[in-house]
Amino acid sequence: MHTVDRRTLIAGAAAITAASLADSAAPRAAHAKAPLSGNQAPGYYRFKIGDIEVTAINDGVWLPDVGPNFFRNFSVEDAQKALSEQFQRTDKLVVPITALMVNTGSKLVLIDACTGGMFTPTSASFMTNLAAAGFDPKQVDTIIVSHFHGDHINGIRPKDGQLVFPNAEIKVPEPEWAHWMDDGKMAATPEAARGNFNNSRRVFGPIAKDITRFEPGKEVETGITSIAAYGHTPGHCAFAISSGNQSMMTIVDATNNAYLFVRRPEWQVSFDMDGPMAVETRKRLLDRAAADKMLVAGYHWPFPSAGHITKEGSGYRLHPVAWNPVL
Amino acid sequence: MHTVDRRTLIAGAAAITAASLADSAAPRAAHAKAPLSGNQAPGYYRFKIGDIEVTAINDGVWLPDVGPNFFRNFSVEDAQKALSEQFQRTDKLVVPITALMVNTGSKLVLIDACTGGMFTPTSASFMTNLAAAGFDPKQVDTIIVSHFHGDHINGIRPKDGQLVFPNAEIKVPEPEWAHWMDDGKMAATPEAARGNFNNSRRVFGPIAKDITRFEPGKEVETGITSIAAYGHTPGHCAFAISSGNQSMMTIVDATNNAYLFVRRPEWQVSFDMDGPMAVETRKRLLDRAAADKMLVAGYHWPFPSAGHITKEGSGYRLHPVAWNPVL
């Protein structure tokens, strides 16, 4: 995506250098022709937050068309202009999916469980990257769920009868449960729009008695505090992760793609159920992140999905973290 | 480094949410306490440029003090302000070291060979990451050298008698060879400043007859064209990598740390031998990158060391590539 529609560089190189082209040395045969690898590096990355180790684990990318179905209050042309200005492809919207595994030192806590491979072939790498990062699903003590969209909960139970993290206690926001598991609300929803109601029942129904519900605002596990971030869904939560004097906040789906919704927070993705409330929440969290110079993660930001925020014009700028090879 | 000197987030979380703190569910014991991993993900990343596969391979980071020894025409305070504004640590300058392995389909070509572990313990990971990326040093057909600083050439021969890439033809810029291998120039240099003269002889001396010299401006391997980029050293080269209608340019050491020298191209690092010429080269390459919307790599930019350039104020802005999990 980074090299499309661009002049070839041979011409550029010739223009840049004024040196004459000398004869090359006599060519010699390749010693050991290496095959193209054809694959990317494993998608995991670690952050140290005080005594806590956070591992961002990528599930891949979802690639919907840059089209009107995805956008509520802005045009395809608006989106394409913003994407193009930031060197992103304009035919498909790149929606990375990255969950955070938090090792608090006493518990292994997964915040959201990705797609379970149920979305697209390009977003079905979570379990592979989980293993590459050295984790066994049996080790996970707790899964904290931010909200009940399929790309956050399907990984818990992609198939009937399957529990991918067999030892994990599952903790969900009370208002999210109250919305999606309410039979009256489901009945009042047109059948064509009941997908998330049905899917929430598919995932949680058979294990409902084992689900722990938490009130947004409370500490859900030691060092992990939930933050009400409603609008995207009725019970959507962000989370603060802190240890010692270090901290990180994941705003989860308070923005979708960073190149659109960090830059233009007033733009609404069609999945923002209460659009105006989602915008208010987005600005509140990003304002706070900018004011306090927080390290911030976004579930749909470019892997490793974290950076810092500054205000810029009427929106914000994401400064992606500089990859740190030394923990 | 991303979380230092920042308010703890528990207080922030409490302020952000207005929800009351409900009692938590009764705690239960961790099922399978997982140890902290303590290590980072392997530092390699692949780009597809037409039919060519480029793998960025990280050697780690060098961490010199943010101090006057590193800077020529700007102050430590200037540097710290710029770093702080971009959320970088201000005590140590983070200098990542990342070489490019280019598989042209017919040859495996390494552009620069990193430190050979001879710099610091934090920049001694090249061979580990090379292996993680699936490469055997014996497969390398060609090493193209940009210039003769130790963090670019020591990996060829870190120890006497050792040739790390035994089958590789080594190709170096003619003017770089002419400078560093010239006994007269070395004799005219104060002994305390002869480090690179001595080290060039250490690396290349015993294999001098096998070294191929190229004139900057020419295609050095199929799809890889050298670009004269003098100033940092007398023969320093950048390289254009192209296949089909796609391309990438590595400007190598035309900038050091991106947060300082992309943003403020007039600033000179003490290693820029001809400071004014290095500034002119830096601006010429970055101007061209911005005008042509090129994908650009920098040897000392944050891993995976590539992005796009826009003009901003009197300098430039690096837009790091968005990690692409799908080649």
C-alpha cells in the first residue's frame, strides 16, 4: 500500500545523483539463491509498565472497502483525502485488530479476545501470534471484555462447545451485558439489525452463569481500571493499566482507524451506536491523553497499536511509539 | 521511556469516569501464573516492493548520552526540547540500527552489515534477528556498503580471520574507499582521530583484493541503484530499490535519529564529516522524498526504520509506515 501510484525510483535516482554511470564489475552467479519468504514477522510487541508486562498481540487486519457503509457523517471523498494525505491506501480501509495481554505479575489478563478467525482470512492470526509471544491459552487467568462486538468477543468461543481460554474468568461491563442480553431490547430491534444480540447470546449464553459483570469505573484486576467510554456501544469501556508511576491507557474502540478518527474525531464510524456520545467520549479521552502525555493504545490503531496524542488543528495527531528492542 | 514523569493513571481514570466504584467480584486464585517474558519480539519486518522482498533487520539501539559530544551546531537543551515534544527520552539518545536485506529474486543482497556486536550490549542483535527472519549468512550473495563507519561494516568481520558472510561479494563506494584507505590522508589525520581509518583497514585490509568498488550513481545490483549522498562521509551513498512501478529509498545516514535530524535538518550530528554538505544532502534527499511521496528508510530511524516524508515548518515530518501483517 505504501508504494502505489508513485514514480519509479530509477528515474529519481538518476536525477538525484549527478555522478556518471560507470561500468559495473563483471557479474558473478548468485552463490545461494534464497527463496522469497512471503511472510511477515510475528505480530506481537511488549511494553513494560512499571512491574507489569503488556504484550500487544495482533490478529491481522480487516480490509473493508472505503465506502459509505462504513462512514456516517462524512463522505468517501473526505476519507480518501485524509488517507491519501497520510500515505494510506484509499481503496480499502485498513482496520488492524490488536488485543493487549497484561501480565500483572500475579495474573495473566487478556483485554478482549479478537475475532476467533470468524471475520476474514486477513484477521485470523491471533492464536498464532499468541503462541509466538510465548503464551498458552490455558495460562490466561482473566479475560476482560471492553464491549460485545464480534471482533472483541468471538475469540472466546469461536465455535459451539469450544472455550479457547478454559481457565479464564470472563469479566464484562455490566451496562454492556444489560443491553445485549436484554430480550426486550432484542425484540424491539429489527431482525436484520440483531447480529450483535444474536452473537452475544452465541458467545455468552451457554456460559452465562460463569460471567462476572463489573461496574465501569472500578479496578477490574490489580492495576487495571475500567473507564466508562460509552457511545460506541452502551457499555463500551476503556482501561487504564498502571504500576508504580508508569501507566498506559487503552481507549479500545473509542476510535476506529487512527488516520481517520484520531485526526477527525467528529467523524463517526457506522458502528458508533450513539454517534454524538461516541464523539464526546472520543474527544474526552483524547483530550485527557494529550493533556497528561499518556501512552495510549487503540484496538484499531497500527500495530503495535500505541503512541502518544497531541492536539492538532480541530483534531489530534497520533505519534506512534518508537519500537524499543530492549525491555 | 514512554511512561516516565507522568501522573499515575489511577487518578486519571477516576477523574475520567463518573461511575461509582462497585464492589468487585470475590477474587479467585490465578490458575496458571505466567512468568514475565522479559524479552521483546524479534526485530525484523518485511516490505514487498514489486517482485522484490526487503527485510529490515534490527541490530538493537545505541544509547549515547544526550550531550554535547553528539551535537555540532545545536545545544543539548535544543535537543531535549525536540525529543520531549516527540515523547522521546531526554537522557539518552536512542539510535536504532537497522540494515536492509534485499531479495531481488535472483540474489540476496545485504545493504550494510551492522555493528558485529562491537558497539554496546544493546546493539548486538543483528545475527539473532537475521536468523529469526529465516536467513543463513551463507545465503548472502552481496553486501553493499553505504560508508565505512563501524556500525555499518563491523558485521562483515567482527573478529580477525572471521568472514560472517563467507559467500558474499562486497561492494563499496569508490570515493569511500579512496578516502579511508588512503595512507596519506590517514597520516595527515591526528592519531586520536584515526579510528575509522584504522577500522576500515582492520575490516577490509586482509580482503582488499576481493572488494568490488562502485561509482555512486550506478546500479549496484539489479534493482538497487546507488545515489551519491556525500557529507556524512566523503563517499556516503543512499540507495534506491525498485521493481515494477514500486520503489523504496534508503537514505542510510543522511539523517541520524529521526526525531532530531528529520525535524531539524540543519542540525548536524558530530559524525557528519562535512557538516554543510551533509545538511545540503539531507535536504536534497528529504525534499525529493516529500515531492515524490517515496517510501523512505533511514538506518537510524525507529524500527522498522521506514516511512514517508512531508515538509513541515522549516524541516520535515516522518510518517512511520503502518505495520502491514499481510505481504
